[in-house]
Amino acid sequence: DASDDGAGATAARGAGARGRGDGGVDEHHGTSISRPENPQKEFDAEDGDGADGADANATAVDVGGPACEGSPMVRVKVVGEGLSLDEAVRFVSSDQAGAIATFSGVVRDNSQGRGVDRLEYEAYIPMAVKEMQAICDAILRDKDVAKIFMAHRVGRLEVGEAAVVIAASAPHRAEAIDATRTAIDTLKNKVPIWKREVFHDGSIWKSNRP
């Protein structure tokens, strides 16, 4: 992958970010990958409720809360503009926490020996936000963590731009570091985000889902 974001990838679109009919084929090497033609249908079927009430046409969502919007403990964002590590650190700062750990996944200029021009991220945003929220809820429930911030980009990203930013605060460094590692590893496995790696000589879709 051309970023260590732990997420799959590519730009948010209306109508639940449906596939474009390209079949997920590497335009240069012809390698097939498992990107669904209709992400909304796939994740609705898995979840059962399809994130009812969420706006599938949204291009960005900013959600707070472990249980409800506006909680001071969690912030989850899926956005089309640049991510700020400073914002993440400010949010998780707490008088009860002696440590803050952060993770930034950025776009690099190479992947598997090929030069990368850019990445394009796509998400089924309602389900992505729901899964990211669930990840943070579980971390707060299971670990000694004060606050957590998780944000992911959608759209076109140039080399050097951040695709994902995570921060966690905790009483001690071990808990904060463990929380950020758990957050990015779980995001990679569960959140419906895809990316298109655009090379100098072609492109390919990739997904974070196993």
C-alpha cells in the first residue's frame, strides 16, 4: 500500500458510494481485487439495518460520543478536507491523562516497486462512521483510556497528505500506545473504506477488508 493508513480506500460519492463499474482491475497489470460493485448493498446486508437514518449522500460526517453525539470522550470524523494532528491532540488532552499517543497514516510516493502519483479514497460513509464509532466505544470500554479521536479522509490525496489520524490519551503511555494500535488495526479490518492507488503507469483498487 502507498499509505500506512490501515484502511482500504477512495473518494466518497452520492448514493452510498456505489462502484463505478470498473471491476476493481489493475489498469496496468490486470490484477483483480475484491472491491464490491455496490458497497452500500454489501454492508447493509451484513449489518441488518444499513445504518438507517444516516445520509448516504453525505460527503463528510463528524460524530461525537461513545453513546450519543456530543460526548466529550470520543470524536469520529470522515471528511473531504485535510486532517489535523494538532486538532486530534487538542481533543484528547485531559487533566486525568499523563500520556497522549498518536498515529498518522500518510501517502507515500511508492508501492510495491511502482511510483505513486496519488491516492483516491472512497467510503460508504454512514457505515464507516458507525464502525469507527463502535471501535472507539470498545476501546473506551475495554481499556484504561481517557479520550480518543479517529478521523479518515475521503477524496483525492497527494503524496505527503494524511489519510488517517488517530489520537488517544490515557493515564500512562502503555495504555495510550495500545489504544492507538488497536484503533488502526481494527479500522483496517472492519471499516468500509477503499482506495485507488494511481501509479505512473496505471492504477488499482484496494480494500482493507480481509
